[in-house]
Amino acid sequence: MAKLDLGKPEKFNLLHFYTKFILMTFWLFLWYKKITVVGKKNLKRNTPTILAINHQNTAMDPLSLVGIIARPTIWLARADLYNIKALVPILHSFKILPIFRQRDGLKNLENNDLVFRKIVDLLAKNQIIGLFPEGTHWGFRRLRQTKKAIPRIVELAQKTYDYSLDAEKNPVLNMQIIPVGIYYDDYKKIRSSMFIKFGEPIPMKQYIEALKENPQTAETDIKEAIDAGLRNCMIDIPQMDDSYNTVETMRLVCRKTTMQKFSFAGVPKEREFLADKKTIEIIENEEQKTGTYLSSIKEKVNAFESIFKKSKFTMDIVENNGYDAFHLIWNSLLCIIALPLYICSLILWTIDYFAMKKIATFAKDPLFKNSAMFVGGRFFGIITSLLWVTLWLVFVPLPWWTVFIFWAMRFLIWPVFIDYPRMVKQTVQGIMFNAGLMTKDENIAELCRCQEAVIEEYSKLLQ
């Protein structure tokens, strides 16, 4: 246990600074089409803070927050990474500490005491700690059973300073836990949208007396408060059986209906998030009341899913019953105007893209492929960037400083490389859908009927 080297994550590290601000943060905002962050004001300065984050998308969860939070964050990650000696200096540079699980062996669990004491020291210095209380990721919009790592850290922190209510004697007195929910439109898709919600801080000062008198009960109370905070910040579908897919489809199909019925405040993505939570709440309340609602509507939802998958249309087109003429004309003009840019992007990014795809094949977990492409693409991009810069300096008869303009333009054209084919496809699909409506195409008519049948059943719950 004494041989476990945890490094000094509280110290400034040049590699961490370069990776965070130069490589990852800029790249993050190109990797996602839209990133919406709400509640970031809850992250206060000079306050010991633990972020309790839902975990659904492997390495993209911490990488996303690294790009969003300006202050350095210290992370807890699976301990088996520390078994690879060559990785240890890199883990130290990236401010990653190990967390040991039962699968790492009962003897190794004792190492958590050393790690937790290190975390207490960091919290006493007003550092931010990032932790995923679910322990592991999975590709479902549901909160898994959380572990007690955070409550135990809180208990150890207060015990270390003798449960004092004096700020001078207890530097972790004002410790807070902030639940953080991360929502992805699509876990695997490049240039999808991401929504991050920082919940209301949970002050640990209120639990000090309880921790002193009955630590076990207090830890349970803290865990329940974290669970409640997380559920408020994320899409949480409680169904464990195949009814999960029924609710997942209904939240998308019925989103517009819910938004028309209720008034939600906030930016567009926040309103969609709140509408989805409301839809799930309404369905769950009905299911608890009757015990048969989901089974009764399942056939209609399955019918919609089946024909929707065969149609190859996007949910946006189906939800809006096609596009209006202005939308289609505008998109068609954009496709024509942006074509030269897309050809340039093919020249500048095709090698990188296929390298990313190749790197992703080494990921056994399908959910890890997006993370592998993001990280691998960025580091492989260093090589291709140097290659393009060299070619520019050698063959382009312009002043040397123009290479910086070229370098910036190369990255700014990346969204065109990904988005242009999708825009063309979406425009063609919109034209086909509208034409199908006009000619009364049987398949499109059936798709609309199935959609309306689901919405009609759901609308009965809103009356």
C-alpha cells in the first residue's frame, strides 16, 4: 500500500495544460455540433467540491467536463490502469487517481484508504474532484445503483478534522457535492449534440453531526441525496425490461406534444431536456397507477419503430411531417454553395478520419469507439498537422506566418467534412418525404399513422 505513488495532482503540470487547452478543449467543440451547459454557476471558487457525474459514454464523460470546466479537475478512475507502469506518469500528468474495486482484489481495496486520504488533502486545498458514483458506464439512459465512495470520502474528511464546525479548524467544512448529468443525442455519432447540467450543490455541513453520531446512517442519507440530485440532472428511465425501449421511443415521438402542453424555461436544448423528463414522469405515473399502460401501448410503439427503421428517415423529419418549402430551398442552396468547401475538407481530413476509424476498431466496447476516435484522432492529428504545415511552408509561395491561418482553417473546416453529407442526405430525405405526402405514398402514410397512434394514446394522459 505504501508503494502506491499518487503523484501531486494539485500541482501545475505543463502536459496537462497543453492537453486540456490546446488539444482537447478546442477539439471538443468541433467534435460536437452543439454543447449546451446549464447550472455552471453552481461551481463556486475556493470551495471544496466533489462532482458526482452520471456515467454513460466511457471516456467522453470526463473529457467533456475537462473541456467545459476551466479549473483543473482531479479524477478518480479504474485502478487497473495503474498496473501499467508506463501509464503511471501520464495518469499523474492528467490528474487521475485510482479507485479500487472488488474485482481488483480484496487486498487492493485497502489502497482506497490511501487514495481517500489524498483526496481529503486535495479538498482541504479547495480542489475539484470528479467521480462517477455508478462505478462503470453503460449505454442506457438510466441511473444505476451508486456506490458509497463519495459518502465515505465525506465521512473521512470530517473525521480528519474532528467534525469541527469551526472553519479555521476544518478546511473542508464548506465541502459541497454537485450532481452533474450528461446527455448525448447519440452516444456513437460524431457531431451530435450534448447537454450538461450542473445540479444544485449539496452542502455537507448539514451532515456533520449525523456523521459523528451514526456514520453509516449518515452515509446512506448522503448517497440518497446524491441519487436524487443525479436523477434531477439526467434522463432516467427506470424500466429494466423491454419496456425501456418503449419509453425511450415515446420520449422522442411525444416530445413536441409535451412541449406544446407545458411551458418550459431555458435555452432550446434545456427545454427539450425538461420535456423529455416530463414525458417520462407522466408515463411512469400512469404505469404505477395501472400496472398495464406500457404493455397496452407497446404494440403501437413497436409498429412505429418497425416502419420508422425501414423508412431510414430521421426523427426530425417524421416529427415535423417533412420540411416546409423554405427549409428545403435553403438547405438545397447551402448544399450547392458548400460543395467546394466539402471537396477541400475531403482533401484535408480523409486520412485523419480513416485513421480514427482504424483506431476505433481496437475498442472492444462499442460505446468506447467514439472516445477512441476522439482521443486517437487528436493525437494522430498532431502528425497530420505537422505534415500539412510542412507542405504549406515548402510549396505555398506565401509568408511563413500564413501557415497559422491555414492551420486554423483546416480545423474550422472539419465540421463541413462531417456535416455536409448529412445535410445532403437530410435534404434529399425531406424532398422524398414531402413528395410521398403529396402522392399519398403508402409507406409514408403508414409511418404517419403509426406516429399519430402513439401520440394519440399519450395525449390521453395529458387531458
